[in-house]
Amino acid sequence: MSTHNRQLLLDPGFELTLRPMRYPQFYEMYRNAIKNTWTVEEVDFALDVNDLKHKFGPAERHLIERLIAFFATGDSIVSNNLVLNLYQHINAPEARMYLSRQLYEEALHVQFYLTLLDTYLPDPNERAKAFAAVDNIPSIKQKAEFCFKWMDSVQDMRRIETREQRKQFILNMVCFAGCIEGLFFFGAFAYVYYLRSRGLLHGLASGTNWVFRDESCHMAFAFEVIRTAREEEPDLIDDAFKAQVVQMLREAVECEVAFAQDTLSGGVAGLSLKDMRQYLEYCADQRLVQLGFEKEFGSTNPFPFMDLQDVQELTNFFERRVSAYQVGVEGEVGFDHAF
């Protein structure tokens, strides 16, 4: 490894030198992430338990059971991809600092969802079923298989040596940021904020607010890695690559629509499969725009409660008192994407 010759972000090796810093944007993302520290113990689920007992019908119970079954393993899949496939190939110490912080945040999300399951499903047998969802619930298994397909595509890649390997690695990042975090989790967030709009499960919603901020930063980092790699090697992104990305997002939308069909099978007032598909297509278009591509679906956001979340929560979050969030955020923090 050389500390003198200019290296590209996806060059093989393990650059250690932080000065002179090649990618200060990643270091700033790391610093901002440190400021956004929260703990699961701050989330109060007391009112949620009462809601589940007294305000939920069979359809809403089925929705929440499917939702937390997805949460049970979703962030663990993301963590595995970080450790096994991403960290070793992004050759900049400041970027690896951010990935280390992200891995901590993914562990925090796993703890949050574990606490959620222990609270919502006190029966050990029911909890065991939730944790086995990737094997036993077809709509969740389909999403997991989609994730594993793209993770496995670079699983045996120990060094990125060729242009094709670089493209394969970037496709993994698109799947990781655009499809898993930017579509599967954003679909899940929509169910949470729909319930909140009905005055239900405020504990889940408050914790999800913090998870959402983390996921937003994770996506921003991944898309910045892609943008930087593309700037350094413009020929990486060609028409064939764009076609693969569009196909990937279409497949991800269909996976999430199948999950919605299962989740809403009991008939939940105020949520329809048609609206969920439209929302997911809207999210997919946002991810394409973040990648610098044209929109594919042309769908609009059908959920007013998500517009409120987009405007109100992103603004108010950084005005919270320090007691509500462990480390105050100073200065301006901007997110360049929408729901």
C-alpha cells in the first residue's frame, strides 16, 4: 500500500493514512453520525402495550406481527453485508470510520427490534416464529432471498481488480442502499407512521424516528460512495449498468408489494395494496434520482402522513432538547432525498 501514489476509492488495498485526507466528506458524515447518538432505553413502550391489547383488531394485529417479523432480521442482514462485503473494499480510512459507526448503529437497531419483539410478543413461541420468519413466512423469505442474491454475488470477491468487479461491487451497494434500506425499510416505516397517524403505537413511532435518521444517513453515505467512484471512473456506469439497476429496483418493488399483500390481507382501513404499490414506486423513483438516473415509474406519494413525516420530523428532530437525544446537533444537517 502506498502513502504517496494517488489511489482510487475502489482500488485494492487497505490505505491507512488519514492525512492528507482524500475524502473529507466521509469524515464529516462520521462526525455527524457521532452527534446523533441515542439509546433503546429512551424509547417508552408502555402505551404501545395498551394499544395492542385494547385498540387493535385482527387485521391490525396481523399487520404488526408481520412488520416486527421483518424487523427481527432485516438489520442483521444489513450488518452482515457491511462486514463481509463492503468494509474490505472501500479503500479510504475516513470511509471505513463511517462504516464502523454504521455497524454500531445497525447493532442498535437490532437491539431496538429485539426489545420491540420482547414487548409486543411476550410468548416465547411467538417470538421464535418471528425470528424464523425468513424461513417460514413466504413474503419475508422472498425479500431475504433477494438480499442474499446480491450479497452472495460479491461474497467471494477478496480484491477488486477489474472494471467488471467494480461494477458488481457498486451494484451490491445500490441493492444495499437503494433497495434494502431505501425501499424495504421505507415501506416498513410507512406502516409505522400510518399507525401513528391513527394515534397508535407512539413508542414504536418515536424509536422509528431515530432509526429513520440513521437509515437516511446510511443511504446518503452509500450514494456518496457510488457518486465518488463514478466521478473517478466515469466509464463504470453505462447503459447496461443502468438497465441492471432499474431491473433490480423493479424486482425489489415486487418483493415489497408481495409483503404488502400479506401484511394487508386482513383488510386495514386506510391502507390499500394499490396505494402501497404507488408509494413503493415513488420511493424507487427517488432512489433512481439519487443515482443520477431518470425516474422509471412516475408515481407520486399517495400518503399525506408520509408528507408530514418528511417535512415535520426532519425539521423538528434536530431541534430536540439534548435530554431527548443524547448528543445535540449543531449547525445545519440536510437530507437530499424524500420519502
